[in-house]
Amino acid sequence: MKIKMFAFAISLFSCMLDNTYAQVEKGDARLGGAFQLEAFEDETNIDLEFGSGRLLSNNFEIGILLAVIRKVNTYYYGKVGGNAIYHFQPKKKMVSGIGLSVSRTLGYPKKFTVDNNSWIFYLFYNADAFISASCALNLRAGYERWKGGWGHAGGFVTRIGIAYFWKQGR
């Protein structure tokens, strides 16, 4: 745990050394990681998520995500998917927006010959708070819906992470 905290502190410090202005704009690329907590019905999951994205315009971003999920006190499985985000104020130091993510679980254990892998739909509020021109703390909060052969479930999900933006032409 100490190594993870040290690595996080070093990456945060290196982001603060950048002295140009903060904003997102067309052509920028995002690379980031996040910790996500999902709690709904009879299940609690902890995700470690990695993702990347590309701004197709100043306001619209698409991206991919990969995650390792731990169902509390049981097993691990994976998730792969994509997302789209509409940024309301891309020229601000705090860039907010709304987004939609669609993903699929991989490696979820079967029960009674039923494939328990699920489709996951996540409608969220997104906030990127820039701490430097290229580095932002990222917060997402919203509603997540799981649908699979076993049935469906849904609930509130929060995610916090860090994102690095490659600025094009600056």
C-alpha cells in the first residue's frame, strides 16, 4: 500500500510541474486510471480502471476502458468497454460534462450453467479538475445498470482518478 501511495504522490507532483494553461480542446488525448466503488442490491464491487480517450471536438470525447474488478470477499473478473463524454465548458480549469459508458464483464464465474457476464450501462456526471495544464483529478458519479443472463441490477456508482491530457499543438 505504501508503494501505491508513493507512486500516486510522484505522479501528482510531476503533473504540478507543468506551467501552461489548463483546458481541453479538439485533438487532445486522455490517459488515466481510477478507483471505482459500486454498491447496489446485494453486491459491492471495487474496480481499478484504466482508460484512454480522444477529443473529436472541443466538447465531445470518446474513449475505451479496461478494468479489474473485485467482488468484495469473493473473486476477481474483468471489464472492457467504451464511453462518450460531452464537456460543457472545455476552456475552463474545471471541465464538467455528462457521459455514457457501455461495457461487458469478462471472466465472471458461471452459476448453474448460466453465463453471468453482463452488459453494463453507466450514465454519469464527469468533472476534470485541472491541477496543471495537462493533469486533472477526475470524478464521475452516476447510475449504473447491469444486465445479464442472470437478470439485472442497478445502483449509484462513484469513481475518482487522475487523467493526463496530451495537448496537441501547444
